[in-house]
Amino acid sequence: MPDDSGIRPAVNPDECLYCQQKVDTPHKSDCVILRRKVKVRYSFDIEIEVPQSWTKEDIDFHRNMSSWCSNNAIDELRATSKDHCLCDAFNCEVLE
């Protein structure tokens, strides 16, 4: 959470659990509470069903240039993950 102070009731109530800085003092620069945004690319290699007669070009067009909504890919990932874990099919690349 943006307003997370790092204070956890199970430990010292006056300091951050992660960097041990006291309340009302800045977190250390390597504290996990300090966050930033980065851009990443997620990619998954999964099997999907398409019409038997479709070529690679047909599939590329359907998924990238037609009215097919990419949100549908989330349903395909969910369906695939019901059968097995997706870790072996997943890759994350940091873009910036």
C-alpha cells in the first residue's frame, strides 16, 4: 500500500520490520517498503485451439489485428493453469 509504514504489530511497534528505521524517520534506501514502477513484458507459451484450416498468418491476424479482445487471453491462461502450473511456460522481461 502507498501509505504502508512497514510497522507490524508482531515486532517492535515503533520501527519498520524491514529496515528497522524508527517511526517518523525515512526508510533506508534498500527497504522493501519503498516502491517504484517499472515496465515489464510477460510472455506465456501455451497451446490454444484454432480452426484446423487456419495458417500462422490467420492466427496472427486474428490475435493481433482483428476485433479479438486480448482480455480473452486471460481466460485461456486460467483454463491452462487449471491443468498445471504455468511457471514453465512463463517469462518476464524488464523493459525499463
